[in-house]
Amino acid sequence: MDITVETVLKRTPEQLAGISFHCACGQTHRVEMRKLMLAEGALYKVHELLRELNLGGKAMIVADSSSFAAAGKALADDLAGKGTDVRLSVFPEEQWYADEKALVRVLIDLEPDTELIIAVGSGTINDIARFVSYKAKLPYIVVATAPSMDGYASTGSPILVNGFKKTYSLASPAAIVGDLSVIRQAPRDRQAAGVGDMLAKITALCDWLLASVVEEEHYCEVIAALMSKALTGIVSHVQSIRDGEEQATKLLMEGLVLSGIAMQMIGNSRPASGAEHHISHYWEMLHFAAGHRTELHGIKVGAAVPIVLKLYDALLGADPDTFRMKEKTAAQIADWERDVRRCYGPLADEMIAMNRGLFLNQTELDIRRDRLVGHWPELKPKLQAILAIAPDVQALLRQVGAPAEPKEIGVSREQLADALRLAKEVRSRYTVLQLADQLGLLESFAEDMAAAH
Ligand SMILES: [Zn+2]
Ligand SMILES: [Zn+2]
């Protein structure tokens, strides 16, 4: 396909579905998802889409009681009326977790001659359908019912196994359908969560830039520009999103799906997830361990963004000539190990094994410090340009009715400080938390944030 970088940047998310192009960053980017349809009345075009993509005539709809009422029933009736053999797997209540029980339930309902799975819902239903369709070697499509998170076009599903969340690498949906008249009716907290998950891209994109300099991680200007463009549109329409206006709702859905497209292009979640997601995962883990039902993903992530932004403010306000990176002493590593055991409980051994190798010696740290200081004159304005997309994230969160501080989602002072110190251990991805730790700034930052909590 003859697609240039300039034309990619002009494309809408619908026009990015199914493309493949050789990028200026040196990689060939592919979008596995073949079709995206976001429009009023899109629900009644699913039949045509199944024919267009040749997905078969025996489809099982996976939904929960609320998504079935919102869209599943109408879709099942429409498809059946047009000749599709429709089977149902409907959870009797709203489904909050993709766990072993939920997966088996869908497998019990799955007839052996089924040709296609249709997920009708948002996060959890999509995760369940993606897992089952992958294992059953069937294609699946998603009919989105809420603009609540960016996982629609994701290729992975977080599944709760033995009470612990594990993300499985699976496949992209063949298509995503969003009927705006359905999505606009979603409960208000879903819009708030979607905006929170999008505002997280500000810190995620900054973290990616940092990693490209300090760790020389692959960075793609085209994907970052696509994400920034989507973010800019959403930031200037937050009030209309809250009011459920059609075009604003479409902008939010496009941004959320685009995040998934960006992940497909680069092959990991780097463009969409950084320190704010790691902090949110840490809190979520504590909530699971305590047996509490947690907030929507985007709500937790959104509440973490302002804290990470404060760390960026501190970093950008510092004089790079004062940047020092010192190798950790044996005593400091022992303290770290004790903290990981205290905070991660049964997961501590795994966390320690995964992260111990990340402590760098003085030579390795000097190389990283030199990269940071050497690139600082061009890195700083690039970071500032991303941060300028939303100068007041807390105001935007409040405008959309989302919690704007960790305490508003039940995070204690100690849980905030621990998350800042130890959320970087959640996964081995370089973020501003690692950089602050290497620069010796993290501990005092965690204390300051806890004191202000
Ligand atoms: Zn690229
Ligand atoms: Zn997210």
C-alpha cells in the first residue's frame, strides 16, 4: 500500500483500519483491525459489515444484562431478521471481572459450529470475548456500548486468574462498531473514565519521549503525533462530552480506539500507558487484595495523572547541571527489597526477581545521565509541548465529573507514597518514576505528595 507519513496524519481513525505502511521511524506499522464504524445507527449496519468482511453467518453475542439491554437485544433481533443465526451468552448481571468463571460460562454457551463472536459491551465483556475467540480460533468483533476505556482495539486481555490479574497476548477484533446513539446514553461515569484514560496519554507520551532519550527506546513521531492530535480534540470538548453531544462523543470514542490502533502499530502499549497506569495498577492490586470492588480503570488512571504531572513539573523546573545518578548501595537495595515485600505481599518474589536486574552500575548510570543532559535542550521543549495540550488536567477531570485527586478514590496517604516509590516495579517499562529514582528525587517527591495529600 502506498501510504506516506503525511497522509497517515490526515487520516481519521476509521481510515487507519487495516492499513500497513513503512514509517519514517524505520518500522513498518500494521493495523490488524480491519474496520471501524462509528456513527448513529451503526448497530443496524453490523449485518452488512459481517458480509463485507466475510465473517460467517453463525454468530454468538456475548453481553451482560445492561449491555444486552442497551444494544445486544436490538442487534440480535436485527441480525436474526436479516438471516444471521444468532446465539446468545448473556451474563445475568453487569460483569465486573473477566475471571475463570466468566470464561467457562461463555465456553458452555459456545456451540461448536459458531463462526464468529460478537462482544456487546465495554471493557470486561470485550476482554472475555477476546480471550474465548482466540482460544476457539474464531474471529470476533466488538459492538461498543460505552466510551469508558481504550482497550477496544487492544490485542491483550487482563484476566483474573487465582485472584491475580494476568494480561494475555491475544488478537485484535476484526472490527469495532460504535453506534453513537447507544454510546451517548452510557452512564456519565463511563464518559468520565474515558476522558481519564485519554488524559493519561499526556504522561504516557512524555514517558515515551524520556525513554527514547535515556534508554534509547524506539520512538515514533508519527504515532505520537496521531495521539497528540486526538488528545487535543478531546481536551477542547470535555464539556460537550459530558453533555453527551454526538460529535464530542465521537471524538472521545475515536481517541480511545486510536490508542488501540497506536498500540497495534508499535506492537506494545507504550503510546497509551506510562507511570500513571503503573500507579493505578498498584492501587488496583491493593483493592483486589482487600476484596474491594475497584473504580473503573479510566477513573483510577485519571486520578493518577495530576500526581505524575507534578513530578514532570519538578523535573522541568530543575537545572540539568545538578542532575546526578548514583549507583545504589547494598544497604539501599536491601531497603528496597524490604519495601517490595511489605507492599507486594504474595507477589513480592516475582517483583524482586523481575526488577533486581534493573539496578545499574555507575558506568551505566553515567551513560544515561550524559544522554539526558546532552539531549535536554531539545527534550525539554518537546515535553513542554505535550504538557501544553492540557495545562490544567485537574480542571478537565472535574469538568467531566471525574475524581481529580487520589484521595477521592479512597487512596490513603501511605498508599500514595508507596505507589510513587514502588509502582515502577509493576512492570519493567521506563517512566518518569524510574528517572526520578535514578536522579535521587523520588523519595522526597513521594514524601512531599503524601504530606500534601
Ligand atoms: Zn513509526
Ligand atoms: Zn488505560
